[in-house]
Amino acid sequence: MFTGQENHDVTLVDAKQMTKAFRDQASTGAVLGHFFGKKALQKILDQEDCVGIRHYYGENKSGEPVLVLVGVTANGADMTGGVILELGFPCPPKCFGSSPLAND
């Protein structure tokens, strides 16, 4: 089902259009994205039989949107017995610089 070699590339133009479409319908101050560090993501990917990462949309106890990340096996199963991440840094407020994905 999955190999870990799937192509998910998009152009900057397409990415800007998608993120702008979201921002245009989002409420003022809405979370636009999350940052996860390389070491945390690598912990998921380094698990035996992991070929990729799936994210789920969630909400924390404060009612703020979050992403929950989990490893996925070749047959599409979530690796719920392994590393699961959520503590990403939301943007805003953890946005730095001027990204065309967050500002154009």
C-alpha cells in the first residue's frame, strides 16, 4: 500500500494558493501551522517498519488546534504502540520571518 517513496511535492505557487485559501476563511489569529523539530520527526521515522508519518487534526485541553503525528507501516496501519507527537509549536505565535506560505 505505501512504500515511503511516494511523491508529495508541490510547487511554491500551488502551496501559496492552498495556504492563502485557508487563511482567507480562517478567523483572526487562527493557527496557520505547526513546527516539529527534525529530531522528533526522525524518532517516528526510525521506528522499525515505519515508511511515513500520518497526521491527525486535534484539539488540546485549551481548545486550540493541534496536529497529532504517528508513524505508518507499509500496509497503512498507524503505529500507535510507538512514538506519537503533538507538542508542535503553533504559528502564530511561533512564526519567525516572512514566509510566502503565511503572509502572501
